[in-house]
Amino acid sequence: MNHFLEVRYTGQDFALPISVDPTAYAEDYAATVRKAFHQLHQTRFGYHDADLGLEIVNVHLVAMAPHTLDALPAPPKRQGSALLGRRAVIFDADAMDCPVYRRESLASGEQIDGPAIIQEYASTTALFAEDRAEVTVSGELLIHVGGTG
């Protein structure tokens, strides 16, 4: 894991990232962070002021875990047709009659050629005339833009 504190002189607008080691927390840890900040400030700007107060404005943690999942699980099977109907959709100033699909009803391996609309509760995907959407095994939409792929 990597830990960083964004530290600045009190009242300044910019902060510097200070790498910290939480396993080394001790009574003098504040002094260690203060010293690291002053050293970095001296390196970056050519000066530091040990008498000015410091403040921590952000704390960052970067954590990595071992990869244990080979693939996302397949989405549950849905009942009913994915095709909701058709409607006029404007692409490049021209209205086109397009099929409209229910996203959650698309089956793994299904392909949809544009122009088309794929809608779901939180988003809408518009496929232009040369686009194609393919539903992956784990349910993501793989979009081939402009006839590529």
C-alpha cells in the first residue's frame, strides 16, 4: 500500500504530496512528516520556513489486492424480448427510425447493429449507423465504432 499526505503551509493554496509509512507511526511521526515536507519544499522551491504552521489537506491511500477473479460472473437470464419498439432518433440532423432495446434483457453473445438505442435505468447508449454492440459473456457492451471490428 502507498500512503500520501497532501501538506501545505497554513493558508497557502497549494500542497505537496508527502509519502508516509503508517507502520512507522510513533510519537515523533508529526516531526517526521514536518521534516519531509520542509525537505521537499526546499527541493521544489529553493526555500522552506520551519517556523510556519503546516496543515494536511488531503490523505491518499493506494491499495492493491491480488487478482483472484478470472472473469465477472454471467448476468442472470432475463425473460421477455429485449426489443421495446421503434422510434425516430435524430443522428446528424436526420431523423432515423431506430429499434429501442431494453439493456437488461440483452443476452450474452447478442449483437445489435446501428442505428439503434439501448436503454437502461441509468443510461442510454446510442449506436450510429456504422456501429455495432456486442454483449460479452459477463454482460458488458462491447461497442465497435464506425464499422471497426
